[in-house]
Amino acid sequence: MKTVLSEDHRQHFPKGELYGGELVLPFERPERWDFIVDQLKAIEMTDFIAPDPLQMETVQKIHDAAFLRFLATAWDQWAEENYKGDALPTVIPARRMQQKEPDHIDGKLGYFCMAIETAITSGTWTAACASAAIAQTAQSLVSAGERTAFALCRPPGHHAARDLYGGYCFLNNAAIAAQGFLDTGADRVAVLDVDFHHGNGTQDIFYDRSDVMFASLHGEPEHAFPHFLGYSDETGKADGEGYNINYPMPPGTDYPVWSSALEEACARIDGYGPDAIVVSLGVDTFKNDPISFFKLESDDFTAYGARIAKLNRPTLFVMEGGYSINEVGINTVNVLEGFLNT
Amino acid sequence: MKTVLSEDHRQHFPKGELYGGELVLPFERPERWDFIVDQLKAIEMTDFIAPDPLQMETVQKIHDAAFLRFLATAWDQWAEENYKGDALPTVIPARRMQQKEPDHIDGKLGYFCMAIETAITSGTWTAACASAAIAQTAQSLVSAGERTAFALCRPPGHHAARDLYGGYCFLNNAAIAAQGFLDTGADRVAVLDVDFHHGNGTQDIFYDRSDVMFASLHGEPEHAFPHFLGYSDETGKADGEGYNINYPMPPGTDYPVWSSALEEACARIDGYGPDAIVVSLGVDTFKNDPISFFKLESDDFTAYGARIAKLNRPTLFVMEGGYSINEVGINTVNVLEGFLNT
């Protein structure tokens, strides 16, 4: 199993993350990546390759042009204001307000965000592009015949919607990879999102499409970030009706409950008959994750990797969240090993 | 001219305000009030009175029940989470997401906010209620026959919409006062908002009503907070069509330009024939205001106070913004003196 990765992720390391009313050391920080790489080395899964240059045409099928322009220029506009911190929004287009992009960077940040903890820094665009390129390159490997590949993306992507960033995400790496499969011959792609948090961005992007099925297992939106999407009655619309499947689960959910939902999701995916599967791999379902509330044990990750393998489809793993620093590497690699050993 | 005021405003003093990507000493802080009181004393305008208890029935005509319940309980819910900072939102219901109030306080904050700089503290609800009571009491004085009164409100109110807080505002004091005039015999009330920032909350509250005319002079939303409301083509809807009047003006606007807009606004108000006028009095149009971009001089405040007096209607002044600490007192009192001496 090849892992596509790049040191460019280090370009994105905000000074702070808004959490509990303070700016704290970001939960989503470069160290996460190091723990995963260390664990890959520990099991000698070291077929590391660098990403090819980003193919922007695919990205443009996933994100709006105005949003991409914003992401590419936000830091420079922010820097012109001589603010002291990294770029964070202050005002948003709430209910009954105008959904119109303002000229000033303060307004643009609010217009394009869906969460406020996520700062844009001088290196964010570079890192986000590298992360998307990693997903594309890993997808190309699978499209070219590999059974599987691991896109070690950072920053993650599944909260990034058509024209929204936030939740540590800027470009939706998994969605870009799914589009890449379609663009290289696949008729149908399934995205299976096992991150603790609902993949609101991926849902948004494919909500009216039947060529990508989206299935997500996650904390109930009443209680868990991103709070405003991920309900079970969100089933898709227009051509996409029936191709969006959410499994929201309550605080304290353990593996027996979680794996039942996975079983259902796998059955739906199997029935769909996708030519490829993209797994949005977040390991923040772990019992000790600092910002989540599921109760999976490390061995459970191995078990569900094996279950995904039984779908017997070309499968791309795209890294998303997971913030329990010590175990983020072990749990991630457990999923991959569970898959490979099945 | 009586001034209604209360020391309870000191209960609201967040540890930080999100500005330029950092948590900084809030621009909207208790000291602002002290500068105004000092200046009132300096000119011996010291007919100070305390507010009567808040009449919640009027407030309930302005704000949604769920929003009031949220404001009253937000701090206690936040405190249960053992976060270290004051209550700030992290995730919001952006485009195409669910407009549904979640159970968790993190989600509730995002659901009910329109701006993120504004923290809720242990004393915020007490201060917000006292501020609204000040507006009510001052309105009662004018309803009872006084020519004018000054509601020295803090926190301010004009950004607070039917079910949204933010921009330092929680309860919309000016809107509550306008409703108070209607409830005590007025048929029509005009709200004239001269704060630098658009009074998006007041506009929102009365947008479909003809019994309150709203006229606002403010920085263009393309460039100025609150960015997502305040365009000139927002003229009201349904019964309110034609009763909402916005005068957005560009960076660098000085008094000749600003006072032309005021002249137009006064003509519209005069034609409307209100039984009372509520002035949302922000003095952040001042040339040295740290977060605004108009260029009024201190004498200009005296001049426009006089212009408002010429409308010759019962007039209530409700304090809103103004952050140039040294001059916030002088400029505020200049408006009142200009009014009284005309």
C-alpha cells in the first residue's frame, strides 16, 4: 500500500484555534502527521511517494470559482490590514442577511466560513493545495489499478463545502478524489465518512448528484460539531435523492453500536455498486479523543478496516481528523492494516 | 434632559474581543460609559435617574422566545462545559445548512449569533436586561410628556435582531423603546440610526412593519461591519415596503456628505409624521474612531443634534457605539447639547 504525503502540510500551523472562548494550541496541528508517519514506519509500511502537481480542473468541479479565488488571496488581503493574528472571521451572513461577498477581507472571511476556529495563515493555501494534490495522486494510483492507497492529507477536507471552509478544512480532498475517479472512467463512486464529525462539506458537494453516494457515521448534530448538518432525514435532493445516508449517533456510542451502522452503510454501498470507494478516514471516534464523544478502542479500528476490505472494491483512504495525539498514528495504521490483512 | 443609567452595565466586560485574529481588550468596555458620564457631569447635565424594572412583555414583542431563553441561560450552559474563556461561538449555520437550534451550547451560540467578536459572560444577561430597562424607562419619560431623554444604554443594541446577537449587542434597546412608544399610544415611530455601523438588528425587527420607519446612515456594507445588511436597495417588505431607508456611505465620508444624507433622512421622517423618534446614537462616525472610517469632527455632532431637534418631535436618544475613548463622551454630549440648544 502506497502512502502519498508531503512536508508542505507544515505550512499550515495557525498560532491559535478558537476553543472554549480562548485561542489555544490547535488540536489540528502538524504533530498529528508526524505520529501517523512514525507509526507507518514502525510497521514498515514505508512505500512513501510525493504528490504530482495539483490538477486544478478537478478542484474547479468541486469548489466555486469565487471560493477558490478567496482562498488563494485571503492571506495577502489580511496582511494588508496589519492585523496581528492569523485570519479569523468576525461577522457572518446570518439568517435574513445578504448572501453576498463583501469587498473587505473581514467580510469575505465570514462569507466563506462555516466555522470560526479555523485560521488562515500565510502558508494555508500552499498546504491546502498540497493536501488536495495528495488526494489526487493517491486516487490516480487506484484508478491505475492499485487495490488501495493512503492519501495522508493535512489539512483535512470533509467540512469544506462548495463555497465554505472551516472545521480545519479548506479544500475537500475526498470530494476531489471522488471527482477524479469519475473523470478517469468510474461511473459511480461511494464516499464512506468514518470521521467522528459529519462530513457536511462532502454531503453539500454531492447532495444533488447520483454519481457519488455519500454515507457518514458521526456524532448527532444536536450535540456534535458541525451541529447544522448530519441529520438522518438528509437523504439528497433532485438526482441525488437517496444517495446521501447519515448515521448520527449519541454520546457514548461504542463499537457494537457504531459497527452496526457501518454494516448498514456497507450494505447500502454494496447495493450501489461503486467502481471505487473513498474512505474519509478520521480516527477521532477513539475513546480518548479530546473533542469527540464516541468510545472506540484501538482494536476496533483494525476490525472496521477489515470490514471495509470485504466490500472488495478499489479503495482510497483519505486522512481527515483524529486529535488524540498519542493514538492518532496507531488507530490510523490499524485501519489500514485491518484492510490489507483481509 | 434626564439621563437614565445604571451601574449594572459593568456586569458585562468580556475578557477579550476577537479582533484581527486575536483576543484583545474589548473596544466596547465599561470605560466608554464612564467617559460619557464624566462629560455629562462636566456640563452639569446631571439629572440622572435609575431604570424601572424591565417590562419583559415589550421585549417579547421584539425578540423570539427561543432567543430570550438562550440569552438567559447561555452562561450557565457554557459554565457546565468547564471551558476557560468567555462564551464564544465556533460553528455557524452557513448556507445550505440546517437552521435548527442544537442542544449543545457550542451549537446554540453559533445558531443565535451574527458576529463572533461578542462574548457572553456571567454578567451579560444582567447587563443586557438593565440596558433594555434603561431604554424602556427613558421612553416612558418621553411618552409621559418630556421633550427628550437620554438612555445611556450599555451594552448597545442595534445589531441584535429578532433572534440574533453580536456586534456587542444582545437586546435591541432602540427597538424595545420604539415598541414601548407604540404600546403607550403612538401610531408611528421613526428610528434614526446615526451609528457608523448599520443597524441590521433594528432593520430586521421592523422590516415588514409600517408602524416603525427605520432610517440608517452608515458605512457601506462592502467595506464595513456588519457587511451583510445595509444596502440601499433594502427598502422593507410586505407592509413594511418603503419604511426602511439605508444611506450607505464610503470610506472617508466627511460631514458635508454625511449631513446631506441626514437631511434626506430627516425629510423622509418628517413626511412619515412619527409620534416619536428614537435616535440610535453611536458616535463612532468620529474621525479618530479606531474601528470606523467616517471623518466627522466633534463640532459636527453638535450640528446634527440641532438638525434632529428641528424635526420637532418627542425624541429619545439611545446610546449605541463609539470607541474613541477620549472623545466618546464629548461627542455624545455634543449631540445632546446641540439638540437642547435648538
